[in-house]
Amino acid sequence: MLWTRIRSKLRAQLGHVRWRRSPKDAASTSSSLSCGEEHDPKNPSKNDKKKKRDPRHELGAKGERAAAQFLKRAGYAILKKNVRIPGGEIDLIAESPNKKAIVFVEVKTRSNDAYRGELAINAAKRRRLIQLSQRLARKFNWQKRQLRIDVIAIAWEDLEQPPTIRHHPNAVTLGR
């Protein structure tokens, strides 16, 4: 591709300079180059820009921690958190209290209980959860174990108060 050839030539000539496409030409095939700020390989902290976290992500992370605590109190063993594979992410993977089932947990956190998190699990999300859980079962060699997909809905009306937690075991049926 023309862009990669131009970038590699310029990088060889100029050293460690970060090049990017200009926004107006990003979609076109012939792209102009604009020089970004210098990249310092010896000082990585200089290269990182502080990213502002979206409050929704912070609420979601807090909800996942609360869901993990809820499951631990109920006797589940948390095996993995935020497992990312191509195609998506599973929030929590746990082992059931009787040690017979591997439980894939989707956590839905809302700041207002009027919008129930359970309702966000539509048909496309169910298909994706089934595919992800089957792929992870193959990856970790859990095919012979009983598999289950649960949904935990968390409503956090006031962040200073404990949330309302609703656990829906076997909310998504795995077709084996």
C-alpha cells in the first residue's frame, strides 16, 4: 500500500517521528501525511497521553467488581475476569458452588433501575455470548464440563449505597 511505503521511507529519513493520516484524507486512498508529536523510545511516559475514562466504563467496572463479590458470597469461585477474545468479551467466568458447572457471567450495570439491565440482552447479544462461551470452553478444555450463561443485573441508584443485584442463572440457553 502506498501509505505504508511512504511512512517507512519517511521514518528511515527522520528517525522516531510518529506519522498519521490527516483526518480529511483518512478515507481516501491517496493520503497526505501530517507530522505528529515526536516519539521518545527512551521515555515511554512522555509518549502516553492521559485518557479520560468515560463514567459509564467506571460504573461498569464497579458493577463487575460488585458482581464478583456477590458470586463469591454465594459460593462461586471466580476463575477469570474480563476475558477478551476475538469477537467479544466475557465479564466473569466462575465455577459453580457444587464445582460441576463453569458459569459465564454477563454483567449489566445501570445507574437507574428504570432501564433494567436484563433487557439489554437481545438476540444478537445472546448469540455472541453462546459463541464466546463455546470458544472459551474449547480454549480452556472445558467441553466435558456443564456450561451455563448467567446474567447479573446491577442497579446503582446512589453510588454511596449498596446496589440492587439481580442474578439470573442460566439466562441464556446453550444449545449443545
